[in-house]
Amino acid sequence: MRYTKVMSLQDVRTREVRTSRDVLEVECSRLSMLGPSSHFLEGFEKPRVEVEPR
């Protein structure tokens, strides 16, 4: 039972990470359409740092 619970928690965490990555990809695609700029780099680095620790 405990092993199953641990696996379910890992699965939930994996889904959260995938969702965060999908959101970042969408945001990056939007910003890339606007054109490369220093603001684009800042917007990409900040969420990336927040997602990795989770």
C-alpha cells in the first residue's frame, strides 16, 4: 500500500512538472513571436528557476 501511495505521489509530481513545462513552452512560443529581446530572456529564466526545485 505504501509503495502504491509513493508511486501515485511521484506520478502527480511528474504531471505537475510536465504541466509547468507545457506552460513555459507556450509562453516562450508567444514571446518568440514578438521577437528576441532582453525581456524575453528574463521572462524565460525566472519561471525556469521556480520550476526546477519543485
